[in-house]
Amino acid sequence: MALTTNQPVTRDQAKVMNRYDITKRMLTYLHHDEAVIGGIGYSNFDLWAASESPNGRRQQNFYMLGSMGLAVPIALGVALAQPKRKVIALEGDGSILMQLAALGTVAARDQKNLTIVILDNGAYQITGGQKTLTDQGVDIVAVAKASGLEQSAWAADESAFEEMIERAMKEDGPWLIGCRIDTNKPVDTTERDPSRIRDQFMRGMGVKK
Amino acid sequence: MSDGAPERAWYEIVRDVLKQHDVSLIPYVPDNVLRPLIELLEADPFFNAFSVAREEEGLGITAGAWMAGTRAILLMQTSGFATLANQLASLSVPFQIPTMMIVSERGTLGEFNIGQMLVARTMRPVLDCLAIEHHTVTRLDEVEFIFDRSIRQAVATLGPVCFILSPLLTGGKVFAK
């Protein structure tokens, strides 16, 4: 299934975008209290930064503080528990490389309300920019397709990303959107208060009043 | 049995207690000792039981489900538990997520695989140093009480719990040439 008219075939053909900008654009398409599970590192920090507003921070975000690689499994758990809510896993390339089988698990469950957004800069940036495997030939979108996630594609550029996330929030998934991103510093740092993060998220999910 | 009802097997008691407590989502990494429990849960439409590739993936699924209002329990064997220290220490415990686990105990009481014997020795020290509640279930007449009370406690105190199923209860796995 073609996700966009100008969908690139490989990682190399996708435009390198800005992490904070892409995250901010993603959030503008969330109108129904969709859940967002942020992995660790700079993708997590920029989700925190992009979620600030005059009305406070979005309650429906969960921020991991460790447990590298578990953004997709946590998002799958949320999606299984609340099949009517759209759920997004926001994960970096280094993190998803640790838990590639999670892609197959999502495909095997055919989890229609789940979207995986991979922010891929080819580097373990927070630890000094060492190369990940995606900078040495591994194509996460190709891995996802081979794992059974047929609706997987690279975002050619910002407007293609917006088109894809808008569609993913309306139509059945599971979806995987690959975004090549830069190595800029994140805009802010997530507050490391796990009990508060969990409590806010459960209220955002309507589990606690 | 005063009412003459047939005695339930350990896995039938576990199934019944999980159902009573609305624990319905069951990711597992399979194990031969757990097979009768897995088969019971998969055959019962109340449960959503499915295999995952790694125990840590299963732990993540149970954590997400809990925060979104569904109770879950992760099934695995002893060697699989040994892969979970980081996830328990960085997700379950600090976030106060009552991760529930059933571990079929290998490495003792007739173990034939030296690797299983050695890795089993890491299990209780990991649980103890993270102050995670755990019980070793050895007797059929204690299964219901231990599971019922410990699930209540996990939910009430937001603390993980680990049920270790001893070969004394399950028969374990013995060397077959």
C-alpha cells in the first residue's frame, strides 16, 4: 500500500529533518487524546519539550527513564487495553535495534490502533554520537516490512510526514513511519520524576480520576 | 474435599484466581512446565494469551496495559527472568507499576543443565535487592491463598510480585534421554 505519493524507497532517499520540529508537527495532528509513548534519550526530551503549552503539558504522554527498547511494547500494551484509542510509540534507531522482534509482535497482533514513529539519526547521540547499525546498512522500514508491518514507509520530507501521521490517526494500522533526523541538541530535558509521569499518564488515559 | 468436588490442578487454580482478579492479558515466553497453564489460558476466551520473543518485551506490554487499565501477568522460566533486571529497576519499580510475574523454577531439585542451575542462583538475589515481593509456591493447598493475597497486595501497594513455581508443585522438568 502506498502511503504517500512521493514515498522514498530507501533510507538514503529520505530528507534529514529536525527532531523537535518533526515531533511538534506530529503533536498538531493529535485531537483525540491519543497516547504517545516516548522512548529514551533525545527523542524523549524533544517530546517533553514539544508537549509544553500555555494549558500545561499533555497528559497522554509517557516518558521512559530507562528500559531502553520498550517504547513499542509499552505502546502495544496501552493499545491492547484501549482499542478505541490511537497510540503512538516514538522511538529512536538505537532503541528499536535493541528490540526488533517487537515489530513482529505488533504485526502478529495486527494492532490496528498502533503507530510506530522511528526517529533515525544513525547515532547513539546521547552517549557521544557513536554509529548505530542504521548508519551501517540496516533499514528499519525494510525490517518492519519483513516483520509483517506492511504499512511502513520512510517520510520523504516534512509535508510527507504530516500526510502520513494524519492518515495514521484516521485509518487502521498498524503503521510504521521512518523519519531521518539530524543530530541537533534537544530543546529541553524531561523531568525525571517517574511516579508523577505514571500518575499523569494514567489520568490522561482515564484510568485515574 | 468436604463437598466431594474433584481436586483442581495447580494450573486450574492459577487460572481461576487470575480470572477472579480480572488479570486477562498474558504475554509469555513458553516453558514446558508452564504448558498446561498456557494451554488452559489460550483455550479460555476471557484471556488474551500470546507468545512474545523476549521476556523484557512482555514486561513492557504488561506495564503499558496496567497504565491503560488492563491487568496482565508475564509467564516465563528462570533463565528468562534473568534478562529482566534492567526493566524491573528502571520501569516497574521506580514508576510504581505492579508488574506481575510467574516463573517456572529451573536449576534446582534435579536440574540436568548446568547453565540453568547457575542462572537460577541470580533470581532471588535480584528480586531481594530490588525489594520485590516474591513467593516460592511448593504446595497445592497454598496456591490459591498465595496468588489471591499477593495479587491484591500488588495492586494495592503498586509493587511488582513474582510467583516462583517450585518443582515440588509442578513436578519440574527431568532429564529424559
